[in-house]
Amino acid sequence: FLEDCGMYFPEVKNHPDKYLQRCPESVKKWLKQLKSAGKILLLITSSHSDYCRLLCEHILGNDLEEYFDIVITNALKPGFFSHTPNQRPFRTLENDEEQEALLSLDKPGWYSQGNAIQLYELLKKMTGKLDPKVVYFGDSMHSDIFPARHYSNWETVFILEELLGDKVTVPAETEPEPLEKKGKYEGDQLKAPYFVSKQWGSFFVDRLPGLENAEETFVHTWSCKCISTYSTIAIPSLEAIADLPLDYRFTRFSSNSSATAGYYPSPPRALLPNEESVTMK
């Protein structure tokens, strides 16, 4: 990125609108509401600082640092969660270049590398709580959701794009729920879903052919089991929840034995009973 070499970085630098979608106003408003409510907002990315700045300034605007109290770049996830402070200390930045390693993290700001242990100590200091609650949003089971839950025991919100291809359309004549009960969701305006594979089938369910004359059976995929095991909830996008009140109570995956409890705004049709999945359009 710094040397402006290769095919990728120069192209994104010169034509960001071709590759990047600007953040919806509803999500920007939601982030500001969270800060106004006293929440500490973090941005943790494995991208280097200069590339992160390019993306975020284009997506959020030049005031991006007003949205987040702490920005951590080159986090090298999932190692950010599994490594100790000695293995991966935080580093300060000067003109997006990494500087000396820090023995501890004492104040909010923009940092590089680091580890979840020292970050959590800073959150204790900032909140004045011995056990502050962290809710971590991510779109990668490998880099975000599993390590944040397994190593740090954080609450995790899985941004699961596959849910967009399974949206149940509400008939036009049906009166929608008021916004205080249901978040704004614009998935029905998408074109034919590119995330539903004709080759691989459902992301959530596998069909197993029966032996001889036996009927085929349905089993949850490994990915589907990981979602309910390591996610607190799963959503198709941040926009799906941005209009909900901040005290909205989501149903967690672990709240009961249902494999579909934590999906918002609705579970994938493939996980519903056959008669439901057939009748839903």
C-alpha cells in the first residue's frame, strides 16, 4: 500500500467508489447513539493502518475517529485473541508507521498489533468495572467469532451474509411491525442472491441420500453448528438492527435448545420444519 505497488492497492486507491460501499446513514446514526449512551466503541482490523484509514474515511467519512474510542490495526486476528502480551504487544503509530512496543495500554487511541488481554485491562480502566461486557461484531468465524468467544469469552454477533439469500418476503398487504419492534431491513430490494450456491446447496443443511429405499435425511452443516455454538446471535448486516432501540432484547442461541433461536430477524428457511419451509415464500 505504502509503495503503491501491485494491482490491488493502486486500483482501490484510484477508484474507491468502484469497490467500496458507503456506510448507510442508519448505521452511522446507530454508532453515534451507542457512543452517546456511554458505550465504548472499538474497531479491530487486521488491515494495516494506512489501508484501514483509506477504507474507513471513504466508508464513514473524514470524521471516522469520532465514531470509535479505540482503533486497532494490523491486529493479525485470530492471534490477537490467542497471543499473550509478550508475544504480541501493542505498538504506537506515527504517520501510519509502527513505532515502539508498549508495556501496557493506558489510554484510548489508534494502535497497531496488540492482544485482547491488555485491551481488556484498558476497558476495565475506562469503564471502572471489574468485568466489563464486550459485544464483538465480526463476519469471519475463523478470525472473529470463534477466537473472541473461545479465548476472551466475549459476546459475539456474527454478520452472516448467507442470511440475505434466505430472506422471507412479507406480502405487501401485510401491515409491518412498528420500528420499535422490528429493525429496518432492505434485503428484499437485492437482486438475485449471489450467495446461494447451486453447486454446494444450503450453507446450513446437507441432504444425505438414503440407503436403498430409505428417504433422504437432513443434517446441519459443520458451519451451522459453529454458528449456534460460538455466536450469541447472527444477523445478515448491521443495517438489519440499526433502527432497533438500544435496549432491544435479542433471543440468544444459548437461551433454549432451538438451533434457530439466535437468528435475527428470522431463521434460515432450511432450518425450519419442512412444512414451514415449503409454505413460506
